[in-house]
Amino acid sequence: MASSQPSKKAIKSTGGNSGVSSGQSVKFARRTSSGRYVSLSKDDVQTSDEQSGDYTNYTVHIPPTPDNQPTETSVATKAEEQYVSNSLFTGGFNSVTRAHLMDKVIDSEVSHPQMAGSKGSSCAMPACDGKVMKDERGVDIDPCECRFKICRDCFLDAQKETGLCPGCKEPYRTNDGDDDSPMGTLSLRGQDGKRTSLMKRNQNGEFDQNKWLFNETSGTYGVGNAYWPPDGSDGKNGGGGLGDPADKPWRPLTRRIPISTSIISPYRLLIAVRFIVLCFFLTWRVSHPNNDAIWLWFMSIVCEIWFAFSWILDQVPKLCPINRSVDLQLLHDKFDTADKTNNPKGRSDLPGVDFFVSTADPEKEPPLVTANTILSILAVEYPVEKIACYISDDGGALLTFEAMAEACSFADLWVPFCRKHDIEPRNPDTYFSLKGDPTKNKKRLDFVKDRRRVKREYDEFKVRINNLPDSIRRRSDAFNAREEMKVIKSIRESGIDPTEPIKVKRATWMADGTHWPGTWANPSPDHAKGDHAGILQVMLKPPSPDPLQGSGEDSLVDYSDVDIRLPMFVYMSREKRPGYDHNKKAGAMNALVRSSAVLSNGPFILNLDCDHYVYNRMAVREGICFMMDRGGEDICYIQFPQRFEGIDPSDRYANHNTVFFDGNMRALDGVQGPFYVGTGCMFRRFALYGFDPPKAEILAHEKKGGDGTESATETQKLKATDFDPDLDVNELPKRFGNSTLLANSIPVAEFQGRPIADHPAVKYGRPPGILRNVREQLDATTVAEAVSVISCWYEDKTEWGDRVGWIYGSVTEDVVTGYRMHNRGWRSIYCLTKRDAFRGSAPINLTDRLHQVLSTLTIIRSFHSQKSQCHLLNLPLIDDIMLDWTCGAGSAMVRSVFRRLVAERAVLANFRHKLTFSSRGSRTIEGDCRD
């Protein structure tokens, strides 16, 4: 069954000769203090007679070629991934993709081994200032048993030249001779002098007797209880242990609960009575015309009939509201249960989820708020290796970049603390602001001590975030002053007239002393908000597939029994150039879809605004229950309600929107589903690509063999043309662009997003356990391809924004995108959790609420234009009903809010007028009231 899922290596090999992938060149260099890139080889620099200060510190990456194939697969792969995570990739239109190796990402010290900028010991090679490679725990990787410290570049050079270790002059070995050690496992010497595999050593590097006993007894000792029953001894499940979850009786993950008859029947009766009364009223109005003002009578009759029709359309979806419930325990038993035979390591079979967070301006959207959102996502209750978080910085600001790096550094302490003590909510700012007893329902004795230490570190974290603007400004001024002094010195030495004005670019500098490739504080060509290169940085590299326990030594908090892994986190700023329409948020979301498809390719996407954080740590699992249940293959997205905090008790600005989110959206869930409201939504990636939902007859046809009988493989991967017969394979670049990796990732995402075929009733699914395989590690070619797909030219002559991804051409791209999916036959689900899934910041003043109301008015106006387009596109009746209902419900909400706002504005104006007349000449009071 494992052969039905293609690997990333297979994708690269099959698609490496076409499109952009074949011509994608990656230039690895170190940016100098003057902003130039050094691309010379090591031999050229050593043979040079004169070496300037620009070439004293550099690193050149030699990409793998047929004549440069390292023999040690494990060490080389880890080294490549560490190099990628420590590099800042830039590129764009008519420019080479560069990987700038960063010695330092932020000014503060980085401790977590997954984070960019983490350093190991110094390389022992002469005249080398590189750092030793590190494993997942941050321990130095020693390729040779002599434990000679060597960095990645020197290791690759030694493998290419002699294949000998520079320390002991012995060949590097890929296996230590143990039969039970996997290929590529590093070995160390035990106390008896014999080589012992790391698989048999504990976290302190000593020989582990328990692991040895477990391996010698084939796992029959020390697992769960004192004795694990042998195979076939229990008589029920031949595999022993917990058994295969697929062998258990099938149960649904979700249930549809109708509204109680005692509640819905009186409401339906009231609607029927009002409908009858309305019919009598309209009949009387039509039969009694006013002959004195016949035109006025005719206009009023037309308006009343139209409003009556709108009221009917508004009531139709409300006739069948429903509630839904999920079974989280069954989800755990089905996907996360360890089994001795099929899943001995207890890996999860859940599909991957990619989180999207978008931000544009750090001045309007505070970096501290965005950092808290990222921290809540990194600490969500979901398998760590299945999560990838992406942030899109449309402003390309260094402030946002360093704030995200600081958040990753603090996540090293915050995320394990949440897992250890079951913290809720997992936004640190909200958690430490809660009123009440923090020790309630806490079982560990060290909770108070840990909380006090984490609280102190979070206060320091906030200080660092708030001081970032001044820190960046002071750093940039210092480096710019140094550059000016260099220019003045060169002018004096060259004899040029010193009275001429000195022209030096006022650049923005990063922590490692190089130019920031994004937007500068003083805009200049190639460094402005609408004119900068594409930037991509893997700030947290993908974690290891198995849990990694922390240690209590040399750490602020004891995490000896807590998984300290962090999810993958990527910073992305798409390329912007003058003359291109970047399509605001919709364009940023499409760029995230493409780059994430190349890097992680999670079959599901959950997008959040930068001020909406995860309030319920189990919200992702509740959404996955609907996608993984029987019949969930035709669900395009799961919409969660919008909840806000910081609302006054009277809710004077109607921020709760109770009627809309608790009434109307739940009612639409009983028909084809709610529409997409812009945030807090879990998408199926395959649905965003513009395909129709899968049909059962397609799978039935694929399951038949040549003789018409059932084939051996019950579930298999389908091609893109199986879902769209009009799609030609040769025309894939016309729809999705020239990226071969992106095109080949589409069927993989569709296959991984299917429910598990654990019952004959599941007609469209995937084999159980197929997603427990280890994810391929990142390499430079893959990240370079991700930079290529976020270029400003990539969407030219493609269907991105028209059929694929978020739809362009409307200020309400979120609503239009949801309607397009419904038009293709997909359905959506409204997930109303007991504990709010996500929470955001509500408007706290009149000005912010007025801006929100104006945007809502724009949405409603676009609804009418979209309705006319729906008639041209022959949308189904339900979409037509939804449009009219939305216009009616939205207009009523806006009218209510607008009346309240106008009344308050009048009161403030009257108050200011009285103050002005009561204190003539007092300009201070008048100015304060006006503000």
C-alpha cells in the first residue's frame, strides 16, 4: 500500500526536466558588510595574493552532482537541512535565487536546535570558523567515532576528496556493524570500548540496559505492563498489544443533531402564520389602488412585494437548522493509537495541516499581537510533525521578521510549558491576563514554580519585542555611519573634491551586519513596500518524526518528560514590483498556497488573521473529524465562528453578532453549508485548486481491473485529469504555473486528504497507516522552488485568481471564493465548538468600528453584483437563496449598528458644542473633546 503514495524524491526525479524546476539556479554565497555577494570558490580565494576584508569570512555550498555524492546519507541530509534552515532565501523576476547563510538572526541568544541561527561547537579544521552540525536535541553530530569536530562544508570536502576523517585518518562509515541498527545511524563507543548504536543509548549518552533488553526480547518485555502477550495468545487480535484500529467496529466521527421539535416547530408555525398574513396584506394592497396617486401607489406595491420576497428567501434556510457533535476520543483511537504490529512507534496517521497567517503593516498590526498568534498556533494540540505554520508579510518589514524570530526563540520555553501543564488558552498574553486561580485543575507540584519562571521570561520577551523598532534604528544608524566613514576615507585617498555631497544609501541592516532584502525605513529602489525581492526563511525546520524528550539539566524549566519539538515555521514575503497587480490579501494567500505546497503540502489549510489566535487547543482536531469522517471527501472547508474579546458588557458596537453566527450560519449548515467569512476557516487544499468534488463512480471505475473484477489495490491515487476531464496534462502550466513540484504535489494532497478506508461503507478513502511515513527533509532545491513560486511574474497567463485559489477582482475575495466552491458541488460545514475555537481583538473605539461598518457595507454592495454574476453562471438555487439572505441579514445588522453609531456621534457633537460655548477661548478642552 505504501507504493500508492509518491515520495518527494520521486516527484523531483520525474519533474526535473521541465518548467522552471529544470532551469532554476541557486547561488549560495555570503553577503558582505557592504551588501555585495561573495560567490568565489575556496581555491580562488586561497590563491589570491590580496585579500580584502570582504572575503575574509565566507561559505560556499557545492550542490550535489554526479561527481559529488557523499557516502554518508544520514549526516549529509541533516547537514543540508541545517544549512537550509540557517539561510535566508531571496529571489524574484530576472534575478538569481540566493541563499544567504546567516550567522545571527536576532540579537538575543538562540537555544532551540530547530531554530535558524542555532550554533554548535567550532569546527576543528585549521583556518575554518564554521560551526559543527547538530541533531534534533542540539547535540553536536560526530560523523566519525573519534568524535572529531567538523562543520558541514569541511565534511563535504573531506567526503569528496579522500573520504577519510581529518582527525583519525580512517574512512567514514555508514554502519557500525550492528544488525539491528538502521543504515546511517551514528555510533559511539560504550564503556567497554565496543561500538554501541545510538538506538541503544539513553539521553545522557550512556548504554541503556532497558533499550537493549527491549530489542533482545523483540519487544515482549517492558511495554505497557511487565509482560506483553505474545502473538496470537489473546485469541482476538493476532498482533497482540493494542491491536489494529481498523479491526474495531466502525463508528462515525461526527453526528448530525437536529434541533428539538419543541423549539423549531413553534418557529415554523410562526413563519407560516406570518406568511399567510403577508399574503392577505399584499392581496388587499393590490386590490385597493389609490387613483389620486397611482404612480406612488405602484412604486410602493413593487417595493412591498420585493421586500416580501426577500423575507421569504431569508426564512427558507432557517427552516432546517442543525447542530453537530464530534467524537475526539474515537479520532485518537483511529489515528493516534500505538500498535505493536502496525504502529510500534505510536506515530500519528492524521493528515497534515498548514496554518496561514497574513500581515501587511507592523505599524497598524502590532508585532506583539502577531507573535502571540504564532505562539498559540505552535502550541496547538496536534501531532507536531503534521503542523506547518506560514506567515505572509506583505510589507516585507524587518521588524516583523525579527519579531517572528523572537517568537520562535520564546516558543522553546512556552510550547513545552503548555504541553506539560495543559495550559488553556495558549496565547501567553491572554493566559497571563486571566483573572482567577491559575492552579485550578493543575496536578503537578512544580506548576507554580514553572509558571512564575515562564511569566518572567514572557515579560522580558514583550520588552524585546517593543524595543525592536529602536534596536533596528540604532543598528542601522551605526552601520550607515560606518559606511559613510568608508566612503569619506576612499574619497580622501582618491583625491576627489570632498566638498561634493556624499551619496550613501540609508539601508536597513539585519542582526548579522548585512542589508535587509525587504523594505527599508528609508525607501529606495528594490527596497520599498511595492518594490522588493521575494524572501523566504525557514525559521523552524521540520521536527523529527518521533517524540523528543527534554532534559532538566541546564534549563530554566524541567522538561524531562515533555516533548520539546516545535512545528515547522516559515517566514514568507512575496516579491513585489511596480507595474504588477498584487491583489492585496487574495494574492498573498495564493502565494502561501503555492509555497506551502512545495515545502510541506499539507492536505488541509487553516487561515487566520494576525489578531486571531487559537483559543481552543482541540479546535483543529474537531475540524479534522468532519474531514476524516465517511462522506467528508466532498467538504471544501470548515468554517468556525468569529469570537472577540475585550467587548464591553453592553456590547454597544454589536461585536458579538449573535444572530449572524449563532443563528443564520447554523441555519445555512442544514442546507449546503455556510459561506467563507475570511478567517478561522479550514480548507481542503484540493478544493482550492479549482477541481470538482470526487465522484463515487470514478473510484468504482478505477477499482475494476481489465476483466471487470475488483483489483487488488482497493484505494489508489488518482490523476488530476480524473477529476477534470477537460484538463489536459500538457496544459497544467497554463492553469497552475510552470512549477513541476507544485503540479506533482496536487494528487498527493488529494490522496492524503481522503478519509481512512476502514469500513466497506467508505467508498472513497485511503489505506490506514499510509501517513505514518517519515516526511522528506528540506533541501536547497526545494526551498529555491518555493521562492520561485512567490515571484510577481509567476501568475502571468495562469488561472490563479480566476479559477484556482482565492478569487481576484472583488473586495470580498473570501465570500466569492466560497461561492465558487459551492458552485462546483462542494459543501461546507459550520463547526460550533463548546469552547470558542479562535478569538480576535474587537474594536474598542468608535473610529475602528466605523471602518469595520464601512467595509461591511462594501461587502453587501458587492453581494448584489455577485448575485447578478451568479445568474449568468447558472448557480444552483441554494447559492441564490444564500445571496438574498445575506443581503437581508447583513443590511439589518448594518442598519442597527449604523443607527447606534450615528446617535453616539450626535451625542458627542452636542457635548462638544456645549463645552465650546461654556468655556470660550478654552481651546484645550475643545480639542480634547474633538479627539
